Amino acid sequence: MVDEAKRRAQITYDAAADHFDGPALAFWDRYGRATIDRLDLARGASVLDVCSGAGGSAVPAAERVAPTGQVMAVDLAQNLLDLARAKADRAGLGEVLKTHCADLDELDEPAESFDAVVIVFGLFFLADMEKATADLWRLVAPTGQLAVTTWGPRLFEPANSVFWDAVNAVRPELNRAYHPWDSLTDPEALRHVLRRAGIPAADIDTVDGFQPLRSPEDFWAIVLGSGYRATYELLTPEQRAHVHDHVISSLTKARIDQVETNVIYARATKP
């Protein structure tokens, strides 16, 4: 059994899987690969990727450790894991990347059993981030690494504010009611979580980024393929149409052709 926050994330991202790999959401794979590029992964290494989604970081990790290594991709959303499995199979990495639909708390792997543990855009979903980080750190082998990637500030602005203004007009109680990704957008806040989890030294980098929009409809694809989906699913068809039309017309009028996707990367090596 999972708690309510995890259950909602599971439902949200199972639904978002139908748009998760669209061109407008290329940032999932881009930042997942960038997270792996920051690690010293060798052929034959073992990797645990939690909150792995559609394989944005798990597939690049499998490429690095193949053919003798192993990547365990864990997520609550089975539909996303199915996407990751399909990507691994197409890349000939089916024997390297294994998927496991489970809650982080259900993992019973021995301590210090992975050369790298990775969590990309997932830590902020966990109610007790410090405990979860400590649990992940426990699984890292000596000289192994933990990688945590979170969103930075102003995610998807300026379109983000336009979306919430539209939601507020039709369902005020839903306005910013579900946006856990905004809870860990400061590098010092992330450093604090790591320290409280028993990780005194970590390299933390902030990187400004953006996602181009070929048209305003690309942002609507982001709404359907991201955490916004939780809010979308609670709207009636008429309310969805109103929010969509307001977002598209506002972005068109303002000539918005990109949104911010700023990222925070943290990496720690176990003594």
C-alpha cells in the first residue's frame, strides 16, 4: 500500500504516459541523460534508478554499464515503465535494464548493493525527503555515487502562470493545489535535505535551461504529459476546454516560443 501522495503521483503519471514521450517533452530524456553523464559509470556497474519514469536516465545508464552491468528501474507508474521497457528493448538493452513497479519503501535490497543510485525529478514527491534520501544513500556501495536531480525555480514560466490563472478562473480550489515539484527548487534546500540524510559533502550545480515551443499547443502537450495532468483530470470537459483555449490564446498573443526548464543537479560519492 502507498500513501495518498504516492497514489496520486501514480495515477497522474500513468495517465500522463500517453504524452510523456512527445517532442514537446524532450526535456525528460535530456535531463535524464545529463544526470547520467555527471556520474562515473563503468561497464559492469550496478545502478538503481528510482522514480525512473519512462527511462530518461535508466536507458542512458544501461548504455553505459552494458553488456555486463545491470540497471533496476523502479517506479509506481506501470505505464511509464512500459515505455522504458520498450526503449530498452529497441536499443538491445533488454537484458541490462530491468523494470520493477513498486514503492521505494518496498525495496528490500541489501545495503551498499549498487554502484550508483539515481533519482531524477522524483524526490519532491516523497513525504519525508530526508528519510527517503537516507534510504537511498544506504544502498550506495563504498566509492559509489548518489545522483539527485530536481527542478529549479520558475519551471515552465511564463506558461506556468498562464495555466494556473486559467484553472483559477474555473476551479479556484485547484489553483496550485498540486505542484510538489515546486517544493525543492533551491540548491540550499536540496543541500539541507542531503545533510540531514547523512550526506555531508555533495556537489550541487544549478543549470538554466528552456524547452522550445514550436507552437502554443506544445505547452498543452506538456500539460498532458507532466504533473499538470493531475489537475487536468479533475476538470470537467467544459473546464478543460476553457483552460486550453485561455492558455493557447494567451501564449499566442504574447508570442511565447519557449518555457523555462531550470535544473538542480546533486552528486555525492560514498567514502
